[in-house]
Amino acid sequence: MRYCNTIKVYHRCGGCGRKRQFINTGRFRVNANGKNVDVWLIYQCIKCKHSWNLTIYERKQPSKIPADEYQKFLENDEVLAYRFGNDMAFLKRNKAEFE
Ligand SMILES: [Zn+2]
């Protein structure tokens, strides 16, 4: 990976059953749900690789998402992924613990 996050993120892992550090995979998941889409950024447990999806958009109309940004989600744009990974407000919204 060419980019890295300086913020260490912790979350209770559903795989390990305890609090673990989670790593930004640099990949997005886009799920069309009728007329709306959900977009997540995927993190992974450092220990067991259990994934944890952090919500970027929830039930959002695709027309409300900037087209260039939407394209980057589909292409798993690493720069954008790591920008989210350094966004404290985004991490807080997802109830991530970090240092
Ligand atoms: Zn785990």
C-alpha cells in the first residue's frame, strides 16, 4: 500500500470478540438499494482480518453524490480511502476509538 493512515483505529472485533486495532483496507463497498445507495469504507481487524464497514453514505440518492467522488468509490481510489481514514469527524460518526 502506498498510502497510510497516521490515526490508529480501534473497534470491538466481531471475530476476536475483543477490542483490536483495525486497518484501512483502502477499499470501498457500494451497495445499490432500490433508488438509493450505501457506501462504506472497509477496515480489517489486524489480528483475524474480520471486516468492519464504516458508513460514508447511507440510503443516499446517487444524484446527490458528486459524480467524480462516486467514480472513485467504484474504483477503490486509495487517495480518497486514506483521506477518509484521516478524517476525525468520519471516524467519530462511526464510533471508532482512535489515538
Ligand atoms: Zn479480530
